[in-house]
Amino acid sequence: MEHEAAWPADWLRGVLEVCVLRALADGPTYGYAVATRLSEAGLGTIKGGTLYPLLRRFEDAGWVAVQWQPGAGGPGRKYYELTSEGRAALEQRRREWSAFAGITTAFILGESEAGPADEPVGPNDQEASR
């Protein structure tokens, strides 16, 4: 389902890393395909000036392996594939995002006060959760 929402930019910045990691989890792909997948998922248009620096940071962090592949009748493409470190980063961020989104949603809806989690999931709890 395609949904061109005009989400606040700061919301997208907050969730883009985990969404791009998730888009890469299905196997090697190239940047334009990642942007298309995110748009089709309802996140709106992700510009190359936002996406490609993020992919470069993933490469620098060792989260993706990069390979140039020749194009079929056109220019080659740079394909990105998650490494084991990238998959571990995805799983960590997935847990963190799930906990954060649950707490935030409950707070916004006035359903509950945030309490301690059963397992450490916050950004400063990475060592404790290993």
C-alpha cells in the first residue's frame, strides 16, 4: 500500500536507521530499491541526500558489505548486503524501537505510566543486553 504521507522530518530521522536496516535484511539490494520499499511501506519519499550518507555510515560501521554489479544495459549499481554485525545492529535497534514506541504510544494515549522494562533495551543498555 503506497502512502505519500508528509511525516514530520524529525520523526523520519528517528526511525530511518532501523527501517533501512530492515529493508536490507531481505538480501542484497541497491539504494533506489531501498527508497522505493520505504515509500511503498508508507514512510514517504526518502531522498538520496538522506539515504546514501546513511548507507555510507553503515558501510563505515561494518554493518553492510558493498559490491558493484554491472547493470543490464545501463550503468552498474552499488548493492548493499547486511553483515552479521548489521544483523545484530538491526536486532538491537528493533528491540529498542519496539520498547520506545510502546512506551511513547501508551504515554500519548494516557493509558499508563512508563515503568521499568523486563529486559534492558535502551540505548545505554547495549552491554547489559548482550
